Amino acid sequence: TQTQPLEENFLIRRIAEFWKDGDLNIVKSQILEFLSMYPESYKKDDCLGILGEIYFKEGLYEEALGSYEKITSPSVSQKISINKLQSYYQLDHFAKIIEEGRALLRQNVHFDNEKKEQFNFLMAEAFFKEALSEKDKGIRQDYSRQAKNYYNKLVQAEYLSTYELTLPEIYYILEDYRLATQTYRELAHKYSDMQEELLFRAASIQALYSKEEASQSFKEIKDKNGEKAQEATFNLMILLFQSEEYQ
């Protein structure tokens, strides 16, 4: 086994001690100095992983990705994989989450329960966000189904509330308009602070299959005389005109 230079090993131990003490600014400067001195060190990938984590904690997601993407060790890559996906998420790089998430699945990477929950959430959100921007109907619906599958694997309340508000829009994309309307109306009763907005969305979808029911819903919103009242009145007038209820 090749003996590592004494100074290199000394610097590695010093970085480890600063990391243990939680002094992130010193750790960051020490790692940057170390990598400039020993760019091919046997501890290069470990240092890049730590550096990426520091940038991640600082909210510097581009810089975190810059570190993560230089890592070549499979074991270190697996350790930072969730933070890497989180960085893509923070930067709205949803296609990259899908691409790298699929690669992790092909590699049969094992996650503990907490990381598995994060992975499923990130994949669900990525598929849903991509579905919203996809023009091709078939791909849009396929992405929505995959998003629903990943959302269905979630168990923690913090993620389930996001899914709850996303689900009716998935039904809408899948053209199950009645279920989308029903779900939005159920949510309107649950989330009083968003009630008007959710009822308005329900009524807008309702208009796709029943102008009469949608007219009643827009009238309900109008009568509440809230922020959406004027817009609801306008939509109600259009539906009444289309139904030839001129009076």
C-alpha cells in the first residue's frame, strides 16, 4: 500500500476535527485549500461530499451541485444522493431529479426510511411539475400517474398535506373531472383559508362537464362576496349566456 504524504494525512485529520466541532466556515476553507494542494487525493471524494453538504446547508445549491458532480466514488455518491436531488429541487431542475432518481433505482440503492420518504416525495414532485409543463397529452398523463404512484408511498404528514392539494390537479390532468371537482370541494371545507380559491378551481373544472352545476358553484362563490366574487360573477354570466338564459 502506498504511504500517503504526512502533510496530506495531517490536513485530512485537521479537517475531520474541525468538521466534528461543527465549525463549517473553517472546514470549507480547509477543504478548498486541501483540494488545491492534493486534487487527486484518496480522500478527494469524501472532501467534496462534505463541501457539498456545507454549501447545501448554506442554501448555495448551485455550489453544492458543483461539488457533488465531481464525485466519482459510488459509495460517496450514494451518501449525498438525496441532498443532490434536493439541490435540483430547490433550483427547479425537475427533469434532472427524474433522470438521476431513475439511475438510483437501477442501481438498487438502499435508503433508510427517512431518506426513502424524501426520495419518494422528490420523485413525486418532479413528475408532477414536469407534467404541468408538458405539452404532449400522453406524456403529461403518464407523468401524472407516476407522480400519483410516488405520492401514494408517502407516510409522513408533512408530505401528505402537499399531496392532498396536488391530487385533484392530477385527477384533472387524467380527465377525471368529476373526481377532481369533488376533491377540490372537500379540500375547500378542510382548508378555510383557501376555501374561495379551491371552490373557484372546482367550479372551473365543473364547467367542463356540467354548465348548470358550474353556474351554481360560481353563484355560491359570488354570494360569499369575497376576493373571487367579481371573477365568479363574470364566469357565471358567460355560462348563463352559453345556456341561453338571457334573462
